[in-house]
Amino acid sequence: MVGTLLHFQGPGGIYGPSCQAVTELAVAELNATGGILGRPVRAELLDAGQPRAALRTQLARALDAGRLHALTGWHTSAVRNAVVPLVQRRVPYVYPAAYEGAETRPGLYVTGEVPSAQLFPAVARLRAEAGTCRWYVVGDDYAWPRRTAQVLAAQLTSLGVQFVGARFLPEQGPTAVQLAQVLAEIESSGAQGVLVLMVGQNGVRFNRAFARRGLHERVVRLSTLMEENMLMGSGAAATANLFSTGGWFRSLATGEALDLVGRYLSHHGHGAPAVGAAAEACYEGIFALRTIVERAGSPAVAATDRSVDGLAYEGPRGRMEFRGNHAEHRLYLARADGFDFDLVGEL
């Protein structure tokens, strides 16, 4: 049994339906090809959007009962930090979301993007091509946005780029007054770009408010979590001059990406939720887990820790190769075009 932590409520709930749908596909494909170590796989879905005390209680009971043999799923760094003490050294934990970096705890394997590889080259490209050198940071108030901004601020001075302001808003969603205040600060700061480090519905609300103020016509936005479901929630009119960076977009024209979208539509039909970055990460996490456990020959954390470094496999993002407990892969910059993305290029 693989515990799969997904957001079904709160700001991240916008990703939940597509993450669940792609998890169902991944499990079906795993079992059609022998499962993991010859055993069939089932996913137990756990709501990462519930209060963390309740989530920790639910997860602890499942682990103590021996019901879960691994953990994965797209969820925020705040959730990861809440559950690692329960999971660490007990079962392998594949964390597939973009995050702030520097995760080295035993039994934890990361397939998501980190700021130095994901955001630094994207900001550098926008600096070179559009002259965007004054940035304002808007993020949710927890580890990923704060640490990402901190890491980038130190790196960007070499580009002649600076942060002219930063605001971190309540993780469960800012008030209308707070949104208005931050938009006024962006306008008065003279920022040419806004780095949006907001999850799901928080990012959607920010995009809508940003456009209502007319800022979308003259200020660039760059995000790492902006995906197709969020574009639809924002509305086409609110996505002008909006860029996203990451390892997956539905519009990727690689063979691996097209294969995943084709299999997903075949499994669920054309009415299924869009396979955005969070959903693809869930698929990636499950297949990374199988690759790690099968190379180790066991789901025991001591065995997976010994065997993960240097592991490589082909997934929807292309070649994934672990250096220590982090997977490296191709990254892209894309520009929103209505409800989809146009690829600007590989970073």
C-alpha cells in the first residue's frame, strides 16, 4: 500500500482531482506490469489539505498498523515538514513537488525542482530578453516561498537583478484587503516583474486581482506552480505576461510527455482534469518509488538509501537521474496563452 498525500481542500485543492486521476492511471499501469517487487500496488489517498494535527494522527495510525509501505503524492513543504518525523526511517518517501531545496533527511527522495535549477535560469532569461531586473516577491507564508526567495536573493546579484520588495500572505488565503495592499506595494515599488510563490487557489485569486488592477499589461509574472488548472481558474484575461517554469507542461511536444497525455486520456476520457505539473509530479513520484525500491530489492529505508544515488530512469519528463537523494531532469520556461502554455525554451 502506497500512502498518497494529495490536497483535496484548501488552496491546493484545485490540484486534487487531476492528482487523483493520474494516480489511478499510475497504479493501473504499475499493476499491469507486475507491481513493485512482484506485488500489486494500491494507493491510500490521504487529504493533505486537512488540519495538520488530524493528518498526522491519520498517518500515524496507518503506519503503526503496518498498512503503508511507502509515501508519495503532491503536497506542500509545510505538509512534508509536518509528516517527515512520522515517516522518517520507517518507509521510503518520494517527494515530487517543487520545493525550497536542501532536503537530506534519510528515506526522503526528491524528484521536484529546486530554485537554483528552476528559477535562477528563468530570471536570467527574462533579464536578458525583456530587461526585467526589478522583482517583487509575493508568496504564501511558509517554508517553500520564504526559503526560495532567500536563496534567490543571494544568487541574483550576479545578474544585476534585485528584489525591491516581498510580502508573504496567509497560507490558507489572504483577505481582499491584504491582496489590495500587496498590489499597491507592487505598483509603488516600480517592480518590472513579480515572482509568484503561491499555491493553487491563492495564485488564482492573485492573478484575478492583478488583472483587475491592470498590472498584467505592464508587469511580468513568473511562477513555479502555475499550471493549466490554475490558468483555467484565473481566466484567460488574467494570464497576459504570465510565465511559468518547471519540468512539465501539458503542451510539451516530447515523446514521453505526449505518451503520458495520450494514456491518461485513454484511461479517463477527454473530460478528465488537465494533467498539470502537480498531477504529472504524482505520476513521477509513483514510478520513481518503484524504480528506487526495485533497485534496492526491498522497501526498507536502509536499503533504498544505499541504492538511490546514481539511479536513472526514463519518465514523462525524460531522463531522471539521482544525485544523492535529488533527481535531476530537464527544465523549461513557458508563457501562458489563454488556458495553456507556449514553450519559450529549455533552461
